[in-house]
Amino acid sequence: MFPGPKYTLAWGNTRRQEWDLSRGDPIEKLAGVLTGARKVAVLSGAGLSAESGVPTFRGKEGLWKQRNPVELATPEAFRADPELVWEFYNWRRQKILGVEPNPAHVALADLERRVPAFVHVTQNIDGLARRAGGENIIELHGNLFSTRCFECGREQPDLSGPVPFPTSCERCGGLVRPGVVWFGEPVPLLEDAIESLRDADLLFVVGTSAVVQPAASLAMVCKSAGAFVAEFNIEATPLSGRLDLQIVGPVGTTLPRVVARAFAGG
Ligand code: BJW
Ligand code: ZN
């Protein structure tokens, strides 16, 4: 029923095996955990949106004008050249307005409707999970379509078009910046995220390189609290060996399969 490539699944830290997903056994196992779960949580990163055509942060295709996005996502970069940073974020806004949620986003929105309790903590700022119909979403690193005053912090939900440079804050006259969380800045929704994950009994870690803190450590917070934690990625991450299950493959394929197996006929 599900023809396709083989995916690697690893149970715990020790057993690693090649499974043919068309046989369904490992998916049945994860589906069993999923159907028995009361609260399902998701921690996602750029890999969730990759199949929509959104460049990942650390992939080669993430480069913009030969610049590394990591170097532009800092308050220092904004102080040094705010126009350049706005040009980068306006480019990304245009790009994201031109793409659609992919089957992985849709599978998560579907999952949210099928389980008793659900939360999705995302590092993504693209809004695609919500556009797919997801509701209980915590955007840990902010939203590309919001702005914030660099001086007084006044937040504004924003419009879809490019933000003209310079745009001044209506309250204090300070320079308006993208409403996202840059390196070295506190993560305002961190406590909300920790609280929302505390009672999850299953966590999917989806498409993140797990190198950025504090987001990456949320997976271990969840695991320490007793959750079963499954990672979905096309490659291993620093978290892989520490979690309960690893599904290696593109999430646009693997996530819908897990959800379909768990709720077949439902
Ligand atoms: C697929 C796929 C497919 C692809 N299917 N999978 C030293 C040690 C520890 C911490 C630090 C340290 N030095 C500094 C820090 C802290 C710092 C940090 O973590 N740095 C490390 C990088 C070293 N963190 C911070 O500064 C944070 N704040 C903080 O700590 O505050 C403390 C504080 C308290 C009080 C006062 C002041 C400060 C803030 C971090 C903010 C991160 N912001 C960014 C930019 C957001 C805006 C924007 O997008 O422009 O968030 S950085 C960037 O990385 C972005 C992402 O959300 C984040 C994570 O990246 P993600 O999502 O994992 O993407 P990738 O590209 O890395 O990975 C994609 C993955 O998908 C890969 O694994 C692929 O294999 C996979 N994949 N296709 C499945 N089809
Ligand atoms: Zn202001």
C-alpha cells in the first residue's frame, strides 16, 4: 500500500535496522504509541518546510547573496546594516508568500484534530504550519510577518508585503525590525513551551539540526519527563542517539505515513 524507498529506523541507542516501510512493521509500532498517546507534542525546525521549497537555515541553499543566514540573524548585524538585514527578511517574506504547506504540515494539522491534546512548538518563522490548519502552535523564534521596534519592543502583526526601509515605530520613533528571535536574544515563549511539553507523552522532533539552544534541549526536557521521543530527519543529529526512535527520510513522506497508519479507518 505504501510503495517507496527504505527508511532507517533506530530503536533506543543500540538497535539500528533497515526497515522497508511498505511492510509497515515499524510504522505499526510508532502508530501504536501514537494511538495510545493522550498528549502529542511536536518540536519542529526548518526541515519541516523544506519540501515546500523554503531553504533550510544551514543547508547550502539557505545562502542569500553568498551570505550565511546565521550571520544576518543577529542584533549586531542589524545594528551594523539594518537595510541589508531588512532586504534579507523581505526576500524571505516574498519567498514564503509564494509557497504552500507541504504534506508534512498537513499531516501535523490532521494529527492535531485526531488526538486528545496537542501542541506544536516550532522554531520556524514561516507560518506554514498554521496555514496548513494547525492551531495550537508556539512560534519559539517569532514570526516573519510580524515586526518589533528595535528600541521599545512594540510588536506589530504585520502585512504581507515588503516592509519599507526605514520604518519607524509609531510609539517611540525607533527603527522597526523583523519580529523574530535572533542569536543572543532571550526567547520570550520559552517558559510557555516548557510548560506545554511537560505533560506530553509522545514527542515528534521534526526536521531540526538540533544545534540551536534552548530549542534543542526541549527534546530532552520532554524525554526526561517520561515522553516517548521520535525524531524525523533525513540525517542524524546530535540528538539522534539519545531519543527512542529515529525515522530517517523526508518528512513529507514519513509523517503522513505515520499518521495514516495510526488512524487508518478513523
Ligand atoms: C529535513 C528535510 C526533510 C532538511 N525532511 N528533515 C554555546 C553553546 C550553547 C548555546 C549557545 C552557545 N553560544 C551561544 C549560544 C546560544 C545560542 C545558540 O544556540 N547558539 C548555537 C548555534 C551555538 N542561542 C541563542 O542565542 C538563543 N537565545 C538565548 O540563548 O538566549 C539566552 C539569553 C537569555 C537572557 C538574555 C539574553 C540571552 C536564541 C536563538 C535564536 C535562533 N534564531 C534563529 C533565527 C530566527 C529568525 C530567522 O529565521 O531568521 O532561528 S537561528 C536559526 O536556527 C533559526 C532556526 O529556527 C534555528 C534552528 O535551525 P533549524 O530549524 O534546526 O534548521 P537547520 O537548517 O539547522 O536544520 C534543518 C534540519 O532539517 C537538518 O537537520 C536537515 O537534515 C533537516 N531536513 N530537509 C526531514 N525534507
Ligand atoms: Zn518603539
